[in-house]
Amino acid sequence: MLTCKTLTSRFASAAIGAAVLVAGVLQPAAAQDAPRTLCIYDPIGANGFIYQSFQDYVVQALSWGIKLDTRAYTDEAVAANDFKAGKCDMAGLTGIRTIQYVKFAGSLDMAGGLQSYAQEKTAIQVMSSPKAAQYMTQDGYEVVGVVPLGKAFLFARDKTNLESLDTIAGKKIAVMSYDKQASTLANVAGASPVGASIASFGPMFNNGSVDLAYAPSFAYNALELYKGLGSNGAIADFVLGMLSGQLIIHDDKFPADFGQKSRTWVFDNMFDSTLRRVKSADQQIPEKYWLHISGDRDANYREMFRDTRQRLWDQNWYNHRMQHLLKKIRCSTDSGLAECGQDSEGGSVN
């Protein structure tokens, strides 16, 4: 016969067992819900459009059970170093930086790789699809979202320096010390590359330490490059490359299905809104500064970029699969380009 004392003891044992079971089940979930640190590079800081563009992403990640604590960095080198050291679980960096982690994704920002936002949208759509997932990971890193950051242009303190490639030869140009393609391009053009950082290249251009600098449109106001342009400067309207912002993670810090879910959401929900901000920055540059590159000058610029890409292909700096993809996109837009259908940059697109 069960006594009241026996029943009480059994209920107590059952309660303790259930509590242990529940604790065991919930423990992994609690660990999974621990906040992750998202470090975002924006030259303006927390008030910049890059940082602000990711606020909706933070809200969306929370709906996936991922809480992100955001930090703004005005120095990309510091953000990249903190990410590499594990101080950031996720980082928002430029493709020029992420090439050291995931070569396929970082190669999107290659010199002269794309010339229009429509071309860039096609490339990012391909990168964001499930078919490309295997190429978006490398050595424990994964790129989980890509957005446009604008076209990079050549800024000159003296507009006569942009009249031809001959006038660029011998001129000093600020290049990011970590950007191998920029120094290679400078050498192909016969210019003298001067090592710089995100923090220093603006002042170097403005105070005349260098004659030329390359930058996206948002740098015109953000880094006050109009001071260096003055009354004699100009900006060549030939696109040196399309810059991208890339979200990269330590993949062991996130669920296995996070990467593709994130890439799809970023493309569907952030590409167009970010592009509007980028185009607005393009339009903020006064018309008087634009120098149109056409005819022979355009053909010479394109040949210079082909030479640069070929050299970096030979050095295995770029991901070859991405080079083929971007060449295919260029040639689908303009099949009359000299490079199209020819055995260049590792082979024909056909």
C-alpha cells in the first residue's frame, strides 16, 4: 500500500529528474543564444550609412535566435585585426579585406572587374545563391552577406594628370598598403605607389603628398577629398572597380544553416536600399569635377586593367572562378570588348 510519505517521495524524485532533464535540454539552447559581436567598418562611424545599413540585419538576426552586439570601427585595419583575433564573431569589411579570408568572395572587388551597378547586382545574386555556397567558405571563415559600396574612381589634384596614361606615369598615387591589386595597377600605369591607410590617404591627397588617389564617391564628403581637388582637380569617370561590403563570420560561432539564410536575406532585403545610398553619394559630387573618359582613352584604360588582372591571375591573387564569372558578366553586357571570346585571364568565356 502506498503511503502519503511514499507518494511524496516519488513526486519529489520525479520533479528533480524532470528538472535535471530540462536543464540538460536547455543548456545548449542557452549557449546558442549567447550574444555575438558584430564589428562594422564605417569611415564615419556609427552615424555612417554603412553602419546604419546593417541595423535592420541586426533585428532580423534576432528573429533567427542570434543576438548581435554591434561595434563601429572607423579604421578597417583595426576591425580586421579584431576579427582575426576572435574579438569579433562577425565583421562587416570591404571585399578588398575579405580576400585574405575567403578568396572567392573577396575577388569580387577586383580591379576593373565590373563597370556598372547592374553588373554588380548580377554577380552578388550569383554569390548569394545556394549553388555558390561551397565557394563562400574557406578555412573556418564564411561570407554571409554582400552589399554594394560604390564605384571606385581616380581622384587627381590636377585634371591634366588624367588626360592620358602617359600623364599618369611618374605621378605619386596613394594605395592601401594591404591592397596588392592597387600597387600592381600603379606599376602597370607607370605611377609611383605610396603606401597609405584608410586613415592617412585622405590627408595625403589633400595636402599634396600624393598627386592621385582612388576612392568611392562617399569618400568625397566623408574624407573631405574636395579639399585636395580644389579648383584644378578632377575625377575620372572610368570605374576602377566596384567596391563591396561583406559580412564575414567565424563559422564555428554560428549554426550550420546560418550562412545561406543570411546571404539570401541580405541580397533580398539590403541590396536595393544600400544601392540607393551609394547612388546618392555619387550624385553629391559636383558635375564640374567629372572628367569623361571615352574613345582611345577608354580603350587604353581597359587594356591596362586587363594587364593588371592577368598579372594577378598569374600570381594566384584572385580566385580564378570569380575572374571567369566577372568576365562572363562583362562580356554579356558588352560582347564587343577586346577581351571577349579571347583566351585571356585564364581562358575564354565561351
